[in-house]
Amino acid sequence: MQPIALFFLASVAVGGVIWVFIYPLLSGERKAEQRMASVAKPEPAARVTRGHQKSRRDVIENTLKEFDERHKKTKNISLLVRIAQAGLSWSKRQFFIISGAIGAVLFAIGLFTGGGLLVAAMLGLAGAFGLPRWLLSYLKKRREGQFLHAFPDAVDIIVRGVKAGLPLLDCLKMITIEAPEPVKSEFRAIVETQAIGMPLGEACAKLYEQMPVAEANFFGIVVSIQQRSGGNLAEALGNLSRVLRDRKKMKAKIQAMSQEAKASAGIIGALPLAVMTMVYITSPNYISLLWTAPLGRVMLAASVVWMAMGVMVMKKMINFDF
């Protein structure tokens, strides 16, 4: 009985080895697998055409790489560029003169109101270095909002013009006449840049440098790729216009949904000042200890720091970026 069992196991082992290694060769399965693998093998994405011209995919990839490199270089923008982005025509000298004047005025206010030299110096530094740059940031954001409000309509003008058979440059000139500010001035800069010899795609790509928003970046990429590799510009800009309007709707929806949180944050932030003012009106001797006694000044300074931290946290929570 035992020899029969050993013979059976040996037969199964030999049969398994034959099935695994020899049967695929005899049945042709190995050749079929090799043929299927050769058919399903992915081919290289880029092919060199006649005249050693790059394919459309290569052109798009290179264009996107150029945009990324250009944006990395323009992260540390100069003061003149920031002034231009804010929509001002000041020079560096004028900006520094205005900053110094604001700092001197605030220093004088702090000194003559009895705040002391330290308080006056802090006000002067804030007026000379903080307030002007905050003003540039505020004007820049306001200008970007005005640009985004009118930019989808400008893209629609280009789409209609291209579909009607007008050249792209004529459509841009039409925007410089009919569009509101700041879209009008930005597209006028594109037309003037193209007039001095720069290709239209590169001129449109420079829109992002003066208006650093994602929508301007999208427009520059679309036009630059179309100018380099060809394609249906009306369809591409039509899709871009749809995306811009969807982003605009999403931004408005986010603002509407966050208004309750912003109102609550405003009430919470204004409540300490309002209570302090009401207490000072009703009983000034009771609350005047906060700025007359040394311990009160420490408590007031700590309260200001904590309140500022709370305001910054609330601002971070209710501001949505997309």
C-alpha cells in the first residue's frame, strides 16, 4: 500500500512540473502571452514628426513648465510691482516719502497726546512700515476683486469675436474699449506689449505678473498653448469662460455661507471695546485703573494680545481659499 501511495505522489509531482513548464510551450500559451504583451505595451507619448517638430503634448508640457518656472521666479516681487498691482502710479521715492510722512504724523500724535516716547515710537514705526504696506495689500485685493468681476465677460467677448472670424488681437483691442477698469488697462498693456514685438502668447502670459490671480494664469496658459501648438481657440476659451463663471458662483456661495460666521466674529471682536466704552461713560473712575495703575496696564496689554490672537484665529477660520 505504501509503494502505491509513493508512486501516486511522484506521478502528481511530475505531472505538476510538466503542466507548469512544458504545457505552455506545447499549447502555445507562452507565445500568445508574449504577443499580447507586445500589443499592449505602451508606446512613448512623444513622437518626432517631420522637420523634428515636437508633438502637441510636448508643447503643452513645455509651456506649463515655463509657466511654473516663471511663477517661482516672481514669488519675491519688488516694491514697484506691488505698487503697480495695487493700481497706483507711484515711484519708490514717492512711496517712501508718503510712508515717512505717515510715520511722522503718528509719532507726533502719540507724543503730544501724552502716550510717552515708547508709545509714540511704536506708532511711528507702525505708520512708516506697517500702514503703507497694508494699504497696498488692501488696494491690491480690491483691484483683483474688480478684475475677477468683469473678467468672464471679457473672455466671452473674445469667444464671440473668434467665432465671428475676428483675429485674436482685434478681440483684445475691443476689450480695451468696452471693458471696465481694471480689465481695460490690463488688456491695453497686452496690446501695447504685443505692438513692440513680443509674441501674443507671451504678452497674454504676462497678465499674471500684473494681476496674480488663478483666472489670469488660466487665460495666459490657454492663449500661449494655442499660439504655440494650434487648436480651436474659441472652444478652449469657451471652456475657460465656463470655469471662470463657476469659480465666481462658488466664491459668491462661500461668501454667503460665511456671512453668519463673519457677523458673529465681528460682534465678538467689538464686544470688549463696546463694554469698555459703556463702563467708561457710566463710571470712569472704576475703569480708569486699567491705564493708571501698573497692574492695570499689564492686564490691559495682556487682554489686547489675547484679543488679537482670538481675532486672527476667527479670521483664519472664516476665510476660505479655493
